[in-house]
Amino acid sequence: MEITLDLIVFIVLAIFIVVSAVLAVTTKRILRAATYLLFVLFGTAGIYFLLNYSFLGAVQLLVYAGGMTVLYVFSILLTSSEGDQAEKLKPGKMVAGLVTALAALGICLAVMLRHQFLPSSFEHGELAMRTIGHALMSTGKDGYVLPFEVISILLLACIVGGLMIARKR
């Protein structure tokens, strides 16, 4: 395998994204977590630009810049630092979380290592809008309706969970 500048930039961006993601979920301060999440989104935009998807990279930067601004405002308004005490994790819960995370990582790695990633049948060039619409709205082999609906239900659950946490007791 030949080492090129693109490969080096990709590896640096991937490491940056992984480190920022780990820091985002392990920090105890919400503004730092939001900042690390912003770094993850910038790294993702960097990968889009590296792959010559400049429009997608620009959309990533513009949409998530606004989204992160809203996240900063909500994190300041909805969390009060007065009287909040961090819950001490019991060792059993910490071990259970670690075992669950390692099991999920093992399953993901097993699936990725056993799967044959075949070359794409996509012919390079522009796609017709109708082709993109059929791919997004079809339920067949190459359809994206089911993953889209699963993600929308997951986001709805996150919103409800956030509201339950943020409401006054």
C-alpha cells in the first residue's frame, strides 16, 4: 500500500475525530463536550473536503455551525450549576458500562471484518435527481427509508429524554 498525502491527511483527521469524540463523551462539563462535538463535526467536514465533496463539506460546516450555536445556548440555559451534584458511579455500573461498550465494539469489529466490501457499482459522474429520489425513498435493497425512520425515532427519543432531564423537578 502506497502512502500518499491524502492517506496521511485522512489518518490525521480520523485520529482527530476519534480523540474529540472520546473527549466529548468523557468530559463532565457540558460546554467542553459541545466544543469537542464541534471538533468532531469539523473533522467530518475535513474528510468530505478531502474526498472532493466540497458541497457536502460546506453544508456540514454551515448547518452544524448553527446547530452548535443552538446547543451552546441550550446548554447554558437548561443546566444550572447551583445545587447540582455529580452522581458518584458505583463500581458495578462502571464495569457494566465498560463491558457493554467493549461488547458493542467487538460486535462492530466482527461484522466489519467478516463483511466483504465490494467495489461500488456507481459510475462516476452526475446522478439524475430522480435516481437520488428513488434511492432515498425506496424500501428495496438500496433504499434508505428504513434507516432514515430508525434515526428519526432515535432522535425523537433523545429529544424526549433531554426534556425529561431538563425539566424542573
